[in-house]
Amino acid sequence: MIVKGARVLDGSANAMMKGKGTEDDRPWQSYHTVYTTAKAGMELVDKEKVQRVVYEMSKGSKYFQNEERKEAFIKQKIDNLRIQCANLTQEDLAHYQKVADRRIVELEASRDLSRIWLHVDMDAFYAAVETLSNPTLKGKPMAVGSMSMLSTANYEARKFGVRAAMPGFIARKLCPELIFVPTDFKKYTYYSDLTRKVFGRYDPNFIAGSLDEAYLDITEVCRERNVKSEEIAQELRAGVYEETGLTCSAGVAPNRLLAKVCSDINKPNGQYVLPNDRMAVMTFVSSLPIRKIGGIGKVTEHILKGVFGINTCEQMLEKSSYICAFFSQSTADFFCSVGLGLGQTDSPQVRFRKSISSERTFSATKDEVLLHKKLEELAEMLSADMQKEGLSGRTLTLKLKTASFEVRTRAVTLQKYISSSEDILKHAKKLLQAELPISVRLIGLRVSQFNGDKCSAKSDPTQKTITNFITSGDVNRNCSSFPDVADHDFVSNAETDMSIDSRQTGQLDWRDPFDGNYLSDVDYQSCTVQKSDGVEEVQTSSNDATSSHYSGLTEVLGSTSYLGQVEGINVKNGSNLLEDERLDSCCQEKTMLWLNDYKCSLCGIELPPSFVEERLEHSDFHLAEKLQKEESSIHQKSVPSQSKGQKDGVTRQSKSKKQKLSQKEGSYTPIDYFFVKK
DNA sequence: GCGGATCAC
DNA sequence: TATGGTGATCCGC
Ligand SMILES: Nc1ccn([C@H]2C[C@H](O)[C@@H](COP(=O)(O)OP(=O)(O)OP(=O)(O)O)O2)c(=O)n1
Ligand SMILES: [Mg+2]
């Protein structure tokens, strides 16, 4: 790791440099947006034209200037890394090559080709739903969203380069005929429920991700019915179409990471099966661009490409020595596993939300009276959302986006847990006050550190928790798991050792997406426990070689999917009591959850979320039943409270992290520790 | 515990 | 005219 002379900069990195004068002649080429990255339905678009239009429409704006600032920062990091890279000696490289080779062997040993995973993703979901309600939109370019921002666009619009996350006014420039339709979440949730009923036929414990996608372990169905995965995929897609009138695409592979990639291959209305065969997987992955992997986003792609010349998954292995030299072990493991086509194959665990927030964008202002009003509204919205789920927390974070698009967050951790709008507002005001005067275009409030959360408490594995109850009751992966974190520190020790400008290098870390983010709100909502004080976590003992972390989106979904589907209804709604006491008293084994958001965890009856009244009645029924039992069996609280369940969950999380860590130090199953950070 | 950042939908 | 909202996690402090 000593930095010395011999330069070993790899040639492909040089290939990335642009020719002289290019930027001056075609400035739009240097404005990197996400709009030109591969996306279904955009294969034939004239990317150059789109890039040019986006550039022309954005140029000079505050938004644009901020993007330029961020890009310059990343570029500098890349330059620094390249220098570090060039300074590696042959000895350094030889050393890291050994480390990498050893790691790759370990990862390979963890490969599990015994499961068959299917990832299903609806086609242009919001847009497709809108077209169902208004058939006259059929065949015309249309987008869901506003002139400021689009949620998605149908395939006709995509031919023009119009896509999700693009401002509507730019989309209209690309496609003057574009029809705008406002978003209507109720509709999307309704149709999402319908699709999930179909998914449940093939895997009752499917992992729901966002509203429009899910992972199914179809190993058993294929075996029991003695049919090929391809037929299951066909049948499932036909079923979804029959029930909803919507088309979807599916991907089948030995693990979730690859299944997710596969579902995108023949989208829309198509499917792709990657057989459970090592050679097939290796071939598939060899030419696969790393950007297709869940968790590898724009920045990560730029860095890997710019510093090491890595474009495909296969190159992750070719450059494994560099990867091991520059990244934390967890990150290196993740990258190498991507090169091997490994991904999670186990059943995820359930996780519960760790924060709840509300934010709004408005025209920039520095009018303090106005800002206070916005803050008040947010406090009320947030408080209402928290009460719906019986949450209270002790950390409040204020988020501000300045008129120049810079984002700032300011947080305070209180002694007591709060949930009322008054309490939230009181503390939020103080945080805001300290930033004044300031011109902002967005204000957000977030509450975390919930009552019931335990930071590092240890749980007694022998204890019977709701979690266990549920698990045994067969919830399993339905309730998905969270993503564990994945973050990597991009820059690794090597960098640190080399003493790079800490300002830049210091932060190259990025998190791995794999874990976590994938989940969407929706999921969350469905996953959260309503009207309950605590939440519990359903957990399965998954000990796949591949640990939860690394699998990218899959994991993200998987891990993230909080389950989108577990909705628990709980007994008392403890308003803000003291954590432990309240928790302990409130829940029991009888906690009821809506698995996958439609099936009762206690009796199996199916009731979609839209059946609000029916659900309430149903939960009341179980509640009454439970209370009755409680009375009869006097004390006997063998089962921990719901909150406790949550605690356990949290605990578990930390535990798993520790495990990973220790593995790291020792020499253990690799994947398990992907993403573990030093 | 705080702040900044990435990623996903 | 105009570039979203929600959630998770990480690392370095
Ligand atoms: N930045 C984004 C991306 C997506 N979505 C919403 C709208 C999409 O309809 C839905 C599903 O996201 P997908 O990435 O699956 O995109 P689509 O389903 O619209 O298109 P497709 O899956 O066919 O590519 O999530 C959003 O609000 N904001
Ligand atoms: Mg989709």
C-alpha cells in the first residue's frame, strides 16, 4: 500500500477521456443526466438529441448550476483516485491480486443454484393504469405527472426520450404532443393489490417491492407442478393481465439480483429466463453493463468507469485487484460478486420503518412568515402520519433545499419522544431559526429514533417473539426484509493511507443501494403497523451464503421490502408513554398483520387494503379474541410485546452487522458480509 | 448523534 | 414559469 512510483494506470480509463475540443463544440455532452441511461423502451431514441434538448432547457438554471457543481466534485474525486491508482506499485498490485483471488474463490464457494427466483415488474405502471381508466389515451404519448415533474411515461412517449423523473416542461419540448395526466395514487394502489393477489398464487410469501413489482420464489411451484419456470412466468403474466388488464414483464434467475436484471430484458410485456447453470450465469454477466445492477447508480458507474475502466460486470473480476485495493472489503465483495453473478437466494427478513418524513417544494422564498407557515403545515402532516401508525420519536431533522438547490439538514435528539404537531413544530422552529435568514425552495421534517426502537439492545434468541410467532405462522418472506445496509466506503483504506485531500476523498463513500432504498413509500405503508405502538419484525433465519447485503436491488427490494406487505393492527394505541413499559404491556402473540397487504396472518382470510371497514372489523374480531384469551390466562406473558418484537428486530439488525464484521475479521462466509463496512 | 451523499421507486 | 416525495444507510466526524 505504499505509494510509489510505478504507474499502472490502465488503458481503458484513458479511453474514456474525451477528445480535445469536444466539450466546447458540444457542451451538452458534459451534462450528465440520468435520462440517457438504458431504460426499457428507449433503445431507439436519439440520445444525442435528447441530451441536447435537456441541456438547452436546463442550461443556466439554478438546478443546472447545482448539478454542475456536484459533477465537478465527483470528477475531482475520480481524478484523485486515478492518481492513486497510477501510483500503485507492482508489489501492491501483486498483493491485492492475491487478496482478490482468494476472495473470489470464497465467493464462488457460496454460490447457490438451487432456487428459482422470479421478478415481476409492471410495464409503465402509472401510465398503464391511467390508460385503463381513459382508453382514449391508448397509443398516444402520455406521461403521469406535472409540468414540473413526471412520475413515468408510456412507451409511446419514451420513443421521444420522455421518462420518469424528467420535468414535464422539458418532456413537452421533446414531444410537443405529450399528454399530461395527474397522479392518482389510489388508483395505483388498487391495481397493485389486484396484481399481488395473482402473485400470491405462485408464492404466498412473495416479496413485494414498490407498488409495481415483486419477487417470487417459484422453486416449489415448479417442482410440485413439474413445469418449467418459463411456463410459470407465462402463466403468471397472463393471470395478471386477466385480472387487471395490465401487462407486465418477468425475469427468472437463480437469485434475486439477476432476476431483477432479467425482468428488464424483454420489457414491455415480455420475459427472460436465465437457467440455473453456472456457465449460463457467467456468460450472462460477462457482457452486462454494471449500471444494470441494482445499487449501482450514476455516480458509482462514473467512478468505476472513470477510474478503473470498468463497464461490464465481467470487468469487476478483471479489475478485482484494484477493487480490493481501493474499496472496503464489503464493497469489494459486492463488486466481485456482481462479477460472478451472485445474488441473494434466501428469504428476506422483515424490517420496520426507521423514520417517517414529510417534505414539500414551493417557489423559493426567504419570507420568514411564509416559511414558518410551511413548517407548521409540515408538522401537522407529519404528526398526522405518525399518529396513524402510533409512532413517536426523539430525533427531529429539518431539511432545507436552498434556492440554489443545495440541501442542508439540521437535527436534534430530544430526551423525550414526541409525536404531536405542537411538539414537532416547537423544535422545528428552533432548527429553522438558526438557519435564517435563508432563501429556500423546500422544507422537510423527519422523525426517527422511534419509541420502541432499541439501538443496540441484545435480544434473547430463545425468547419467543411475535416475530417468531409470525414466522412460524408462515409469514416468512412476505414481510420482507430490510436492506441492510450496504454502503460502502468507496474510498478505501488505501486512499486514506495515501493521504488524499480529505475534503474530496473523504466522502467518496456511497452506499450501496442494494440495500436499502428500493422500497417505495407504498411499500412502506403497507408494511407498517397501523394503529399500533410498536412494530415487529418478522424474521426468518436466512443464512444464505449470500447475505442480505449485497444483492442489489433485489436486496433492496428484498431487504427493503419491508414488507410491503405486512400491516399489523395492534391493540392499544399507546400514545406517548414510556418506552418499555408501554411496549411490554401492549402486545402479545396475537398481533395481527396483513401479509403482503392482503392476507390475515392469523386466520388467512384475504382482504385487500381497500376494504377498510371490513379490515377494521376483522382486526377487532381478533383483538376481542385475544383479549378474551388474555383474561383467561391471567398473566402468562411469555410472548414479548409487539414493541419488543421491534426491538428484537432492531437488535437483530445490529447483530447481523456485527456478525458480518466478525466474519470479516475472521475468514468466513463472504457474501454474508458484503457491504459490511470495515 | 449530526450532516452530507447515493440510490430506488 | 417550471427539476418531486419518502425512506434507508454509511461514513467520517
Ligand atoms: N423516479 C421515479 C420512478 C418511478 N416512479 C413510479 C412511477 C412508475 O410507474 C412506478 C414504477 O417504476 P418503474 O421503474 O417500474 O417504471 P414503470 O413501471 O413506469 O416503467 P417500466 O417498468 O415499464 O420501465 O414508480 C416514480 O414515481 N418516480
Ligand atoms: Mg415497472
